[in-house]
Amino acid sequence: MKKLLIDLEHCAACEECGMKCSYMHHPANEGIVALREFAHFVVICRRCEDAPCVAACPWEALEKQGDKVLKRSTMRCTSCKSCSSACPFGTIYPDTIPYIVSRCDLCLGRLKEGESPVCLQSCPHGGIQYGEFHENPAENTHAVSENLIVKAVLKWDRDIPQGVQK
């Protein structure tokens, strides 16, 4: 089964994401930004016990779930970026906390045979790939959902929660 792979190192090369999206509910293409946020929360975030990012949010828009992965309530978030400033490790990037966000549907059920997502075709740095990918921590690829793989270099040793779904 083909999956979307986000390479966070390549994504960091862009100051502003210029990818396009074919999903009609993403007029500003915030779908990839939402995927990057999710990837950072699952793979990059250190899941601090005291979670200064959660405590810093004046609107209680961030919460730690049972598996300690952060979740942002987009209905409460005003994009003040207090969480980003409070993160002692710099893992919540300000550009991944937009005020208006569109969820990416990973093009599930919308692609014809042999077709690839428009985001893949419009990414100048190869931050998005589409194909047969599998989790391989030795190659820094981590499955964060059934249809999404994240490539990121972990700078500390910890496990990715099993069964994390977007």
C-alpha cells in the first residue's frame, strides 16, 4: 500500500511551504502544515512531564493525550505561539501552529492508478514522497499512522507510541 512520507529535514529547508494541494477544502494549502505539526508532536516532541508548552497556552488549546502525544484544539488556538516560545527544546515550530488549519486527507481514495499527490509534484526540496514505505528506525523513518511515514533524525532515545493515528 502506498503511503505519504514527510521528510522533516527537507521540510526545514523551506522558509514557507509553497506546496500546492488538490483537495478543495485546502484553499491556502494548510493541509501539509497540519501534517508537519502532527509529525512534530508524534516524532520530535520530547513529551516533557511538566509540559511547559501546555502550561503556557492561555487558551488551553494544547493537551497531552494518554500516550503523552500533544494534541492542539484548533477551535481554541489563536496562533499566539506561546507554546512555541515555552518549549525548552524548540520542537514546536512557530510555522506549524497556524490560526486556520485544514486537515490533510492524504489523498486517500482520490488518486487514480499511477497518479501521485499534487503536493509531491510541487515540493521543490523533496520533503514529500509517495510510495511503498515501511517503518525503519535505522533509516530514521517512523510510522505515525497507517498511511503516513515521517523521516526525522531523533536526537534522543525514546519510542514512538504504537497505534498513533491522525
